Amino acid sequence: TVIVNIEAVSEELDKIDQLERDFAARPEVQQCYYVTGEWDFVLVIVVADMTEYDRLTRELFFPQANVKRFKSLVVMRRTKATLNVSL
């Protein structure tokens, strides 16, 4: 599991919408969040190994004209992961 922070070059709506579509289309991207603050997107990505992650970055981030930079946080251990909401 890799958590990726992404900064866009432009926040024009059509360009942000295209990034969202590109991220959502990839099966490796398990979660995609458009966020406020220093970063524009946070992705949760699941790949088999770092070779696969390297391939994904070369296909999804590097050729994308609207990705200014990205920061990868490789998960070393999952302590808790749930989507349950207590109402």
C-alpha cells in the first residue's frame, strides 16, 4: 500500500476533473481524495511490489502534464483500516 500526495500544476476545473478521471480509471488506485491544503489529491494505491509501483508512476504521474509533483508514503504496517462509520 502506498499513500500518494499529488500537487497539480493548474487547478482549472477541467484539468482537475481530468486528473480525477485518470486516477479513478486505474484499478491500483483504491481511494482518491481531492483535498485542500498543500496537496491537491491524496491517493491510496495498492500494488504487488515496488516494481509495479514504479511502472504505475511512469504511466500515471510522469506523462501527466498537470502533475507538478508527488510524494509517496510507503505503508510499512497497517495498524487499522476500516470504512465503518459509527452513527
